[in-house]
Amino acid sequence: MPSDTARPSPGYAADFADDYDRWFGKPGITGATVDALAALAGHGPVLELGVGTGRVALPLRARGLAVHGVDGSEAMVRRLRAKPGGDEIPVTVGDFAEVPVDGSFSLVYLAGGTFAELPDQAAQIRCFGNAAARLAPGGLFVLDAHVPEALAAAGPEIVAEGEDLLVLCHRRLDTAAQRYHSHYVVHEGGATRHLRVAFRYAGHGELDLMAAQAGLRLKERWGGWTGAPFTGDSAYHVSVYERP
């Protein structure tokens, strides 16, 4: 399991690669995400940081967009490659904070809370700067994230359930370090296992400062991928930053 400061181990990545789609691939959420990104992308090309198993990238490609990806997990990329069309998405295996690709993109995005997987503020600042450098003029950098105050108030949630499956998530916050751990308790086939994943959270005000430092400005902020307004009651946000 990852330590508080380490990146996820290969074992963690393999476990989530095997289970990610059936736990997190909820059609309604994925559909709303793809609709929003397709509307923002223009004619492309687009780049996904943390492309994973292709949950979002493959539907975007099916809409005619040229999609590129970066991911730190070879296990996740293998799952992507095993899907129809997955071998036609160029993917660079590496640290997505460095955005280790060439070219210019109309849209660079992260989905599913992936930005918070970067371990500290320095890495998150690098991600903003490197993403901005890959945007065409007028291009967009988009990410989604939990609202920290809502994280602190939330209780355990059911991630997935079935006749012989129950996945529960409980998040524990360390407010002094601006970090949280998602503890996943998975009961399946009569056995129970525990996975722990570390995140570094940032409020939307801090994200806006990172964006400004990278030469980006806030264009829109929604309360979710459906485009609902972001309000004081929102538990989640999608932030759209623009390269002037």
C-alpha cells in the first residue's frame, strides 16, 4: 500500500486496474463527463492526464476526437489496450505532473478526481504549468475535485454492490497536511480485503492561484459534469481554465 508520501505501488495499480471499470465505470457519470468534455474540446486533439483504462478517452475517440493519454501505471494501460480501439490511443507511461508529451492540444483534462493523486503542492503546480505549456491559444485545462469542506463532512459511501459484491469507501482527512486517504473495504466471494489510496486535496481558491501562476484564467466552474451551478452546497466541482 502507498505510504503518506509515496506514489502508489505496482500492486495497488494492478488491483485497481483489474477492478476499476466495474467499480467506478458508472454509465451516467461517464456519459455526463464525456458530453461535457466533447463540448469543450472543439476539433481537438485532446490529452487526458491519468488516462487509466480509457473510461473517458475511448468514448471521446468514438466521437471523432484525436485523444492522447498519459498514465503512470502500465497495468492500467494494459487494460486500455485490451479494449476495442484501445491500441489506437497514443499513451505515454510516465508522471502526469510532467505532461511528458509533445504537441499542442485544444483540451487537456483530468477526470475522476485524478488531480488529487499528485502527492504535494509542488507536483500540482508543475502539472498546471506543464499542461498550460501544451495548450493551443484559447485551449482549456479542465479538472474535477471534491470540495474539502464536503469531504470533511461526508460519511462512508457505497462504491459498488451486487449479489456477491460490496465495496465501501471511507475517507480520513489530515487537515494539517491537506491530505486524505480513501480506505476501500471490498467484500467479494466470501473474502474481504482493504485498499488504501492517498490524495492531496486543494480548495478551489488554491487551484485558481495555481492556474494564475501558470498563465491560465478561470473560465467556468460547475457543481458537476452535468453543468449544474457551483454553489455553497456543492460537494464537488469541475473547473475549466483557459489559456488566453
